[in-house]
Amino acid sequence: MVCKVCQGVGLLRDDEGWQYECSVCHGFGKLDGSDGKRETKIMSVDENNRLLD
């Protein structure tokens, strides 16, 4: 099943063009077909709302 968040690419891009790994499929671009529930991770952002790794 193709990841609907990253559309199978495995990467997401913010409005400034920065690319980062999809937090739903973890960069694979596909989901394993289970119930779709995955552990969520709260991420930190800077003052421009960019994700901090």
C-alpha cells in the first residue's frame, strides 16, 4: 500500500524546499498493510516551523 502522506516517494518537502524523511512510512514510501497505526513521534520545530532533527 503506497503511503498517502509522501505519495510513495519517502520524502517530504517543506515550503522552503527542505526535504526530510516521511514520518509515517519512515522513508520507505509504502505501508506494510497492517491497520495503519504507527507510533507517533512529537518533533521539535524552530521559530520558522522547520523540523529539528
